[in-house]
Amino acid sequence: MSLFAEVWEAVKAVGAGLGAVNKRISEPAVTEFYPYKKPEIPPVSVQFLALIQNEDGTDRCVACLQCERVCPSQVITIERKRNPEGKGFVLERFDLDFANCMHCANCVEACPVSAIVTVGAFEHAVYDINLLKADKAMLDHIGHEAKTWYSPKFGVEIRTPDGRIEKAPPEMQPGGLAELLAEGEGGEAS
Amino acid sequence: MRGPTTVEPVPGRTDELIINMGPQHPATHGVLKVVIGVEGERITRAVPHIGFLHRNHEKIEEARTYPQIITYTDRMDYVSGLQNELPFILAVEDLLGVEVPPRAKLIRTIFFELFRIASHLVWLGTGMLDLGAITPFLYTFRDREMILEITEKTAGARMLPNYFTFGGVRRDVHPDFFKDVAHFLDFFETRLPDYYALVLDSPVFQARAVGVGVLSRERAIARGASGPVIRASGVAYDVRKAEPYDAYPELEFEVPTRPEGDVFARFWVRFKEMEESVKIIRQALEKTPKTGPYKGKVPPRVKPKPGARYRAVEISRGHLGTYVVSDGSERPLRVKHRSPSFANLQLIPDLFVGARFADAIAILSSLDPVFGEVDR
Amino acid sequence: MSRMPLPADRLVQPRLVGYDPTHPRPWLERIAYTLFFSALWVMVILAYGAVPALFRHYGWLSTTAGFLIYAAVEAVLAFLLAAVVALILIVVLRKYLGKVQERVGPMHYGPAGVFQTVFDALKLLGKEDFAPKRVDWLIFRLAPAIVFVSAFLLMVALPVAGGWVMADLNVGLLYIVAVSTLGAYGVVLGGLSQGNKWGLLGGFRAGAQLVSYEVPLALALLSVGVYSGSLRLSDVVEHQYGLWHVVPLFLSFLVYLVASIAELKATPFDLPEAESELVAGYNTEYSGMSFAFFFLAEFVELFLLPGFMVVLFFGGWHGPLFGLEPGSFAAGVLQSLYFLVKVAVWVWIFLWIRATLPRFRDDQLMDLAWKGLLPLALVGLLVAAFLRMFLEVL
Ligand code: SF4
Ligand code: SF4
């Protein structure tokens, strides 16, 4: 008799498995229709990095070399020269090799003026890997294209349609920015 | 005792076939190569070859500053990415003497356990794929996707978030975090019965798993196995209990063990661990204040005082330890990782020999090695 | 340093092809599937009913030339039918797996991806049919043909409606056993001839599995033969008026069900091509059309084995005729529809099992065949014989 009981148990268990599979048939598919419908990625997501320029077209970057120093895969190369008018430095060259970048956002975190930021663009696919070696023009370009970007210092910022840079409303901000917002608008590095 | 390192055909022996299983075999979970001799379907010899994914982690880490290394540790066991950061961070925190705020500890613990579930889900899916069932793979990956989305919202990346840091976490959690995690847990608990029905209770699976690849308690200890592998052999060793770290001392959980040591026991232990993780996360969610400090005071330049420290954590695959030697400069003198998959992988010759070929696949998936961490 | 081109002109833009899945058009999909099914129905009617009726009506079959033309037309029609069956079943399998796995399955190329298989077939046609250096060339090339021809030959004996069968053999049941065993040769030879160790192991497994499962399968068929008192398939179906065989011959039905899944080499018995163990098993080295023939044969069998199950146990084409005269063409059309629907249900169950279960191990497979199914089949045979005796006595 125990054989029959065993077989019956086995049949019941297989039935349970079949049921578990079949009940999913009516559930909606979770497939993402990528090229048709682009996913919305959160602003903190590290995809493309970009250099942000101020509204007047000058670089936010003050060439402090912090990002170059913290980059674990050492893909940032900066050359700077003394600012001819006034103090500080200006950039001569800013290269970032996306092919070797680990997308760790250490550079974004280290930047004191939120010049290098994460942007929401994520379609970096190219046919030639050398095209992923970005120079300053390209990083600036990505920054200009970006509608929103994120840096830990200033939180999420948005570019309004008329070209101004504003801090995003609190509901767009990721966590940990409550105290930052409480300090009020003091962030714009211009 | 060292085992043989190659498998050579025995002259005059014609009933043995020598096969290279891997590194491009569908069931080797990456890039393992096992040279096996089979007599029909029975395995007579097995020699694993590793190193196809060697990336020189430990040497690179000697040339990087402490904050930079965190990024590298992520890349070891890429399936449970975030968990790998912790042992290194704990060791450096000890050397620095940094106080970690309790809220940061709880957040870390929540993420740690979320990634345990994520990693076990990947294991479950790919393990069942190895055993021939295609459907659980897609179900588990769909559930894991939710964890990855939660992680991305807060930490900025899905698999390798680089989120923990000395003294806490890099940024505060997303405002939706607690809601999302609670939702995920509820959802996941409705999913678990399906996994039981499709895997553990399935008679075909039981036929494949019960009594297969039996690892004795003594052998498991002798080979330095850890994690679910050793717990399935009846040793209740869990770093979370043995040397508690972060918020684990405050949380109630059990260490599931099973005495059989076969493939079924290893599957069972991982299932129970997922359930325990759910419990742990629920407790931690209750305890975590909604706002508060998420990072302790850390000097801007991380320069631990000279000394050495070994800290271990229980990642999804077992005992991951990191030994950090500091000479007081910005860069460590030496970093050594003790990775669980590497130790568990040594069991391959023991368990493979005498098994059938199809069993070998089941055994390999029950060991659940990740080669980023084996080869480092 | 030269200036890089700006990102807008150099990034790869994803190409949007075919059907936009964000705007599903369920009605269009339903129409497409209905058309598919009707295409199958029309093919079945043509191959089994209309063309033979046409030739018989004009008396062409009595001349040699007429008979040869008839044979050629039937062969072409059977091949087309096989192709249509495979095309449909592949897409159905994928869509069904997609549905239960919470994804969408193929979706470009035709509404809801219903033409996916056509493009797959075109792709396979366009590929180089590559034979490695170490293969045993003749056998390597012959194996896919054997596999396909055996599946194809089975189609001849399938009765789809009253009087609609290409060859109403008086030894139909034996013919099924004989021809389906032939397919095993193709698989084994294909595995052994390719000079690849995975293929070799797959060939071994296939040989062991297919040969062992022929035995319970043959016994199950035999019990049907004993019970219905005829080896002719149309007689078997006629015998089921009143009571389908599945009720008295339930044990034989179970044996047939399990053994036919094993014959199909589908999960949980997909050991010969166990993807995660043997890479691709017996078809590791096949590419292009040779591979396509293995694939085609598999899906034709996925249609034929449930088809024979319906014939043997589920009353074949039986169903309400609504006053149509049995034996007339209209009745045949309706009966073939009943038959196809029954087959579709069983194909769905086969796919369902395939989506759920993991794979057995080789020795368990053998255990199941020789220790489980064979005794069960013998008991089933005994039951069939006893029931037959009672029927004779009554
Ligand atoms: S994201 Fe990380 S790897 Fe990439 S440039 Fe910034 S610091 Fe370097
Ligand atoms: S850290 Fe910021 S300001 Fe400093 S060099 Fe890098 S981008 Fe420029």
C-alpha cells in the first residue's frame, strides 16, 4: 500500500508544480520593451557621466583633480593651467575613458563643485570601443543634452526649457537630501 | 594531501573517456573547467582548473587607496555584489576606530540580507536550469529584479553598487526605500510556495537530489567549506552568529542546518536561509529610524594606523574574510581575501568521483560557486 | 589630441523592427492564430480528405500513372503538412513558455511574433551546413534524414477522420512501433558519427532511452490492439463508439503518456540533448538545415504522438456530427476538426509538462522504464485481455 501512497504523493506534488506554473499564465509579462519604451532610471543611477557647464557657458569644473585622484580604475586624465585672469586653474584637457570606467561614481562624490555628475542617459553602445574614450567636448555635450542630473552635493538638478539650471523639487530628490534642502538654495557654483 | 593536477589517459585503458567540461560548458556557472574521466556515465576522475577569470584583485588593491578598494571588492562575487564590500570595510573601520551609527548598521544589514536573497534566487534559477527546469529561472530572475531596482533607487547601481563606505553608507536611503522593501517582502512570501512546489517538493527534483553528492561533516570541515555547504553537512557555523557584525547581535534569527550533506540538503538550507533573511529584514525594518545619521565621522583622507586586521562576514556563499595590513599610508600594504567559493570548490574531486555525470551537474550547482570570487 | 565626434552621431540607435509590442493588438493576434489553425486544418483536409477523394472520384487511381501522380502529390502535401505543423508548434511552444514564464515570447515579425518560425527557418536555410573534419560523413548526413523520414512516415498511418487516412494499414499499430523505432537509429547514428564526445554521450543516452521506451510503448499499443481486436487504426477508432479506451485501458494510457514524452525527448526525459549537461547532446555538431531537420522532426513528433494518443485512447475523430452522414466529405471535415482540437489539448498538456519539470537522471530513466512502466504495461495488457474476454463472453 505504501507504494501507492508514494505514487499518489508524487502525482500530487507534480500537480502542485503544474499548478504553480499554469497560474502565471494570466499574469502580465514583466518584459521591458526597451527600444519602444525607454525605462525611467532613478537620477542616482550611475550610467553616463557628464561635465556640467554653468548657464553662461563657463566650466563648473575648477580643475582641482579630486576626481582624477579618487578614480579607482584611473580613467580620468586632467591637464590644467593657471587661470590667466584671476586665481585658480582652468581645464586644458579632461579625458574620461568610459570603456574602462567602473561606474562607481567615486568621482561624482569627490567633486567639490558638482561639475562631474551622473546623468540619466544610458545608451552608450558603440561599435568601436575607441569611441568610448570621451574628451571634454563630449562630456560637455552629454551635460548639455541632459535634462536632469545628480550629484551628492547639490542633489538632483534640472535644466529648464529656457536653459536655466535649477534645483529639482524635493519629490524628485533621492534620500539623504533633507538636510541639504533645509539649508536652502546655496548650491549653485557660479 | 594534494590531489592529481591533470587527467592523462591511462595507456591500454579503453573504457574511459576523458572530457573537458568547460570553460565553455553551459552548466559551469562561468568559467570553471573540470577535466573528467567518465566510464559510461560514471565519473572516475575529476580535476578542476580555475583561473580563467583571474583579475589580480589583491595586487591591484595594494596600489589603490582605501576608498578606491571598495569598488574593487564589489567585483569579486558579482552575484551578491554589495556583500563583498563589508569585510574590507569592517576591517578598515576597526583600524581607523570609526564609530558606525546604529541606523547605518541597520541599513547595511537590510541591504546585506536583500542581496543574500538576490544571490540565492540566482542560484536557485541557474541551479534548476542545470537540472533541466527552465521555468524557475525566469521566475527567480523576475523576483531578483525587484531587489535590484530597490538597490538602484538608493545606491545608484544594480549589481555592483559601491554603496557601503567607512563609517556607514554613502548616502541616505531613498524615501521610498522602507515601503519598497516591505512590499518586496510581502511579494516574495507569496512567491516562496511556488518555489517549493517547483523545486523542493517536486518528486523529479527529489529523485535527482536526495542522497546525491553526500559530503560528510568531517570532510566538510577538513576542506574548509563554509556557508550553506557546511550547514547542510550538519555544522551550524555561521559568521553572523560566530562573530556577529553590524546589526546582527540585535536581531533574532536561526541558522538552518541539516545533517544529510547531500544536494537536497544544500538546496533546503538555502531555501530556509531565504526565509530567515525575510525575517531578519522585517525586524531590521522595524528597528530602523526613518531619518537619522547614515554615516559616522570619517577623516577625509583615510589613513588607518599601522596594524593588521581580519574581519569576516557571512555572504551568501559562506565565510568571506578580508585581511588588511596597513602601514599608516593611504594605501594598504596588503589585502587578502578569503573567499568561500574557492574553498567550496575544492570539494569537486571528492564529490564528483563516483557520481554519475548528471549528478556532477547537480553537485556543482548545489555548491554554487561564483568565479569572480574563486579566481579573484 | 583629435576631437571626438559628438555622441549624437556616433551612438548606436536601437533599430525598431516589426510589430510594436507596446501597442498589443489582441484581436490581430487572435486572428493570426485562428488563421494558423485553419491553415493546419485546411492542410489536413487537403492531404487526408480532398485529394484522395478527388482521385477516387475520377477513378484516376486505377491507372499506374494516376497512382504515381497521386503518390507524388500526397508526399508533397504530407511534407507541407509537416512543415506547417512544425511552424505552428514552434511558435506555440515559445508563446506558451513565454506566457507561463511571465514574458512575452517572440513578438516581432508578424502580429505577436507568429511568423517567428518562418524567419528562423530562413535563417537556418541561410546558414552554412558545416561538417567538422572528424565526422563520419555519410552517416552524419544520413542521420537527420532518417530522423525526419521516420517522423514523416508516421504521418501516413494517422487516421484523422472516418475513412480519411493516407494508408489504412491492417497492421497500423505494428507500423507505428516499427517506424518510430527507426527514428531512434537516426538519433543514435547522428550522435555517434560526429566525432564529438558530447555527441557520443548524447548518442549513448538516446540509444538507451529510446530503445527502452519503445518496449512499454509497444506493450501499450498492443493492449489497445488486444482490447479492440484489430491492429488497424480505423478499426480501433470505430471500436471506441460508446466508450473511449481511456476508461477501460487507463493503465495503458498512462504508460503511453509517459513513454511518448520519453520518445519525444522532451523534459523531463530530455537527456539525449540535455543542454546543461551535454551541451547539445546528439546534435552538437549539426548546423544549418541538418539541425533544422532534427528540429522539424521533433515538432512533427510532438504533433504525431499526441495524435496517436487521441486515436488510440480518446476516440480519434469522434464527436457530434449534427445530422451529417458519416463517411460524407462534410462529416470528414467536421471530424478532422474534432481530431485536431483533441490533439491540440494534448499538445498543450505536453508543453505544460515540459515547462514544469526538471530532468531525470539516466539511471532513473532506465529504472522508470524497466521497473515502473514495463510492469505497468504488462498489467495493462492483462487488463485489456481480461476485458476483451468479458466482452466476448457477454
Ligand atoms: S565612475 Fe568611477 S571609474 Fe568611472 S570615472 Fe568616475 S571614479 Fe572613475
Ligand atoms: S573633482 Fe570636479 S572640479 Fe575637481 S577636477 Fe574633477 S570635475 Fe573638476
